[in-house]
Amino acid sequence: MAVRIIYFAWVREKIGRPEESIELPAHVRTVADLISYLKSCGAEYQNAFQRDDLVRVAVDQIHVKPTTEIVDAREVAFFPPVTGG
Amino acid sequence: MAVRIIYFAWVREKIGRPEESIELPAHVRTVADLISYLKSCGAEYQNAFQRDDLVRVAVDQIHVKPTTEIVDAREVAFFPPVTGG
Amino acid sequence: MAVRIDTVDFNIANEIKKLTANRSDIGAIVTFTGTVRGATKSGPLASMTLEHYPGMTERELSTIELEAKKRWPLTECAIVHRVGTLLPGENIVLVITASTHRHAAFEAAEFLMDYLKTRAPFWKKETLRDGTAAWVDAREVDETAIARWQTT
Amino acid sequence: MAVRIDTVDFNIANEIKKLTANRSDIGAIVTFTGTVRGATKSGPLASMTLEHYPGMTERELSTIELEAKKRWPLTECAIVHRVGTLLPGENIVLVITASTHRHAAFEAAEFLMDYLKTRAPFWKKETLRDGTAAWVDAREVDETAIARWQTT
């Protein structure tokens, strides 16, 4: 299943692109699984997720925790804690 | 000594004029004395000060209590509790 | 610091501009606008007439502003209060506070309004659509609102 | 209810007019405006660039507004947030709340700002006058500010 992955702010800058479509391996079931999988895909992901406690995630535009399942997700976004207002 | 007495809102309407200059008798030393004295001066004052707990007072444009001395006052104002804003 | 009593309406954007033009040290601006409501306990309102005590009003508002500036780190604040006869929906009062911190700006604006409502010598008279007119009674709740600032 | 993301500036007086034109049931209007400060911890600012998550932003702001309307008797509220590159002194965000009660309008505006700062997907990048650029860190104090609404 292909999922749209979106990056914002310094997560985007470290990964080097604003978004991509990724075919998820069957063992990737949660947000935490996805982060582990991405870290195995290259240095830019290892760099972006080096301190994964600093990275926030939204699944289908809703704030979620690392334990959230993503098997039915269309869109997963990674970003730093928000700083608007 | 002549003091300028000013009235606002329904106090003004009950007394029938916005202000007047009054020569204070020597025994009038406090706000409370002044109210008693005015009440002896006519029905309009008795009407306005009938419930003197509803009347507020300022001496020289500063909120004061009935016990405040007015022997050196230039201006005494009587009015209902404020309702601005 | 700025205090103004006016018979004509104010424009909030212009009033803010007066305080903040060419400044970049602010960060947070809070405004409160009080407007004339068309419904009263006694029936629909035709107009509201505001009377004040010239001289004392400016003195009280300046004292209230000074007190706010003592309590919170405000870069600017302003109060504009209208007098005369106003129609339903019209602006009555404007309070502006500016600070580097949003909580300071919020608290100071609320403080200014609470004090203004219990200290500043303004009186409102309501004229209803049926022609009857009555002075507005002071509200107990405004005295309660001000009490909280006296314990801090 | 109104939520808008915009690259151009807003005029507070016009935004209030949109919410309150031809209405006489309001009484109290509170606005909060956030502006770009010219000084940062690291030195003087050249510009601030705001990025957001289109789609999720509107969804989060609408959720926050709905929550405010559930908690307080608001007649109206609105949020305008700018994105793109802004200069020191420029407006970033506007929150407007309207109610018959001033305390409701004040509290709701503060609530909206506290939630917006911790939930709405915006990110700020500061470019200093010396040419260096850095993403702004989330502030611990904003998390503390939001906590108080969760106990009420």
C-alpha cells in the first residue's frame, strides 16, 4: 500500500524533500514502525529522526502518538512541535 | 466658604440643576454633614438623598467616603454608582 | 499612555496604529470593545445616553492606566470612551494593551475594563423604543470582578 | 465561525465589521493580534517566514473554534493567520471573540490563542540581519498555558 508522507520545517529540510509516496512493507503497522523503517532507508532519515522525541506526527491530518496504527492511512506528516501564533 | 457642588445622572435630575455654589455653615465639616445640611434645604435634596447609601461622592474629583472632611474642598460631586464601559 | 473621551466613533485599526506605528518591540496586542446592545431587561432599546464627569473621568482613567502599567510589563495602553447619545450596535468603549507577552496583554486589558466599570465616572441612561427612559443600575457582578485584582 | 489563512495583511476594524455588521446583540468584542518582534535571543531579526500544513491547519483551527463555542456563550469568533515572509512589526495572527459577556469574550480569546500555539500546524523560521536562519523552538511555557484549560 502506498502512503503519502509529508515533511515540514526542519524535518523537511533534513530529509531534503517536502513529500513522497512510499510503499509500506507489511511489517510497518504503527507510526513507530514507520520511523524505524525510514531510518533504514538512508542517512537523511537517520538525521531527521535522530531525536525522534522532537518529531511530531499527524495521520490523515490528525495529531497522533507513535503507537497509532497507520495501516489504513492515506497521509502521514512529520514535523517539529508547532510554533505558530 | 463657598463650595461648588456638582450632581450627575439621577441625582442631578432629582435636584433639578447640574451644579451650584453653596456657602457652607461652620458646622459642616464632612461629606455626611453636607448631606444632612442639604436635606434641610428643600424637598428636592430630601428626594435625591432619601437613600443616601445609593449616592456616591467625590471631593476635588477623588472618590471618598461620607466621613471625609470637606473643609478645604473646592468641589464636591454627588452621583449614583458608576455604570460606564 | 493615552486616554480620550469622545463624542464621535473610533476606528480600532487606526487607534492601534497610533500606538504601534514604526515599532517592532511589541508582539502582542489585545483590544476590548464594548458596544450598545439592542435588548434590555425592560424591552427593546432606542438609544443609550452616556454622561460623565469631565476632569474626574480623565483623572480616573489615567490612574487606572498607571496602575495597569505598574502591574504588567506593558509597552503601551490606551482607553477611548464615548459620551453622548449612541444607537444599538454602536461602539461605547475601547481598551488597547500592548506587551511582549500575550498573557500580560490579556490580563491588563481585563483589569482595565474591570476598574473602568467600577471607578470611572460614567453613567448610562437607556431610552426604550416605547419612549420610557431609565438610568442603568450598577451591577453587583462588576464589584465582584474587581475584587479579584485586590488579592493579587 | 470563520477561519482564514492568508499571505496578505488583515485590517482589524474590517475583520470585526464582517462579524458584527448590522448586529446589536453583542456587547463585548475582544481581539488578540500577534506581531513580529524585531529582537530575538540571537540578535536583530531581518524577517520571519511562516510555513503551515494546508488542510490540517484549517481543520485544527475549526476544531479549536468549535471547542471555544462549546465552552463559552460566544456570538461570533474568527481566526486569521498569515503565512509567508513577514517583516518586524507586521501582523501574524488575529483572533476575534464576540459575546454578550466581557469575561466570556476575554477567556475565549485567551483559550483560542493558547490552543492555536500548541495545536495548529504552523512553523516559524527566523532570518537574522547577519544572514543566519533558524527554526523557532516550541516554548515550554505554551504547554503550561494550555494545561490550565484542561482542568476546567
